[in-house]
Amino acid sequence: MNIALIKYWGKAPSHRPEDANLPAVPSLSLTLAGLGTQTRVRLAPELSDDRIVLDGETLGAGALARARPVLDRVRDLADVAAAFDVVSVNSVPTAAGLASSASGMAALAAASARCAGLSLSDTELSALARVGSGSASRSVFAGWAAWEGASARQVHPADHWDVAIVVAVISRGRKPVGSREAMRLTAATSPYYGPWVEQSRETFEEGLRALAARDLGALIDAMEASTLRMHACGMAARPPVLYWKAASLAAIETVTRLRAESGPCCGWTMDAGPNVKVLCAAADAEQVAAALRATPGVGETLICLPGDGVSVHVERTP
Ligand code: PMV
């Protein structure tokens, strides 16, 4: 799983399936330890169609269609025709703005590619994962990743900086509008979409500089600006894209109060859901988590440290 500090929101136009989810803006993320997806893939010539069981449930046609571009691309590249039989388990709530699609598509890309006999570089794997979900391109890499084209790249390893992301879980329910549709609506109808795309490189460069210098205050500045602009842009769409709940705002107020009271240096971000993610020094994570848990509407908190990207284990069945 990865969390974007500088946000991806909007796609470049594409015509070929392998160009799906090319980003309109650059983004910067941190891959997290402990939260992710475990996916087992097998080539299944006896099946007439791909089958994916996610968290114990067989996906219907709609959800399967999201994974299909990845599996089709693998079949193309490896020149195999068989269906894939996939069993996947998320350790993040599916579709609650906790980046399960990022970890899920990265795991699916890595496992299906290896299963079909491909040995792809991380760059190629990132481009393959991107076809399933844009943010998945970053989950291939450990630590800090930047994404601004066909594939993402690692900008710093996980041990570059002792920070944590504290997730304030506000809802584990499914989000009302998925990121794909929300991005389409934003690009088509928000008067702020053009300005959002125009200013995105500046915020991205600011984030990269702050990260290289391990300047937490500056990174938080850039992260909150990127987050607010992304959401403002969505809110101005018609119909509006509005993921915020009252408890999201309460959690944000907790973060700004902690900071104003010269407590730990911490800053917040939100994705396509109501949960709030707080960046702080790893040493301050417990204090930040306790303050968030005392916030009305926050159910639980998860403390996540920088972690590894995707890894593949091969099992041979007799
Ligand atoms: O790649 P998607 O479709 O899951 O979109 C992700 C969008 C955000 O999470 C809101 C931002 C990001 O950069 O991850």
C-alpha cells in the first residue's frame, strides 16, 4: 500500500489499452509496511474466464473488468491464452480510500506476470500495474516513489527517513464514487481542473526538495496544499466529488491543534474517501495516534512505517 503526499488526480488522454491511466499530474508517495495485499495466481486452462476471489468473495463482472487490462496485457506479453485463477486478500479495507486498489493491482501485476513466465524490470512492472490502477504504479517500489509518466520510480529507499503515517479510520465502508469516475467528473466539469494541472509540477518539485532535505515542515506544507487543491477541484465538479465527513474535519482540526500547540510536527492528507492520514516523525506516532483516537468519529488508528514494495514467491505444484 502507498499513500500519496503529492496527489495524482486526473488522467492524460489515451487511446491504446497499454496507455491507460497515464497521469495528468506528477505524484509522490510513501509505500507502507504491514498494509497491503497478498495475491496467489495460477494459470487455469480449465477455466473459460478469469476468476478473482477477493477477501473470500468472487468478483462480479464489474470489478473483474478493472483487473482485466492487467491480465490481458500479461497474456499478450507472455503469449499465453489461458485464464488466470486469482485469490487475493487485502489487509486494508477494500475501496475505503485506504489505497487497496494500489496494493491490489501491484500484487496482481507482479504475480500474474511471474506466473506467465515473464521477468519484468521494476519499471516494466510499474507500467503494468498502472494499467490496472494509476496509484499502483508506485506500490511496486519500497519507500518513496515518484510517478510522472508511464511508470513510477523510487526516489529514496524506505530507510531514508524515520517517519510514520498514522491512519485515522473514519469509515471502513465503500466509497460512494470510485476514483476513476470521480477523476472523469472532475476533468469534465470542474472549472478548477485546468489550474490544478497547471500548478501540480510546482507542488511536486517542492515535495521532492523537502523530501531530499528531510524537511518535515516543508513536506507537510506541500502535502496539505496538494491535498486541499485536489479535493477543492473535485468539490467544484458537477455533481460534486465530496469524500469528507464531519469526522474527517474533526481529525484535521486535531492535527492543526497539535501543531499550533507546539506539539509534534504533523500534517494530514486524504484520498478518495473520508479517512485521514497523518504524516509525522516515527517517534511522535503514538502521541499523534492517541490524539486522533480521542477525536469524535475516529474509530481506530493504524501506525504505518515506510516499507517494502512488491515481492513475489514462486510455489511449484506437482
Ligand atoms: O489510482 P487510483 O484510481 O486508485 O487513484 C488514486 C487517487 C488518490 O488516491 C486520491 C491520489 C493518489 O495519488 O493516490
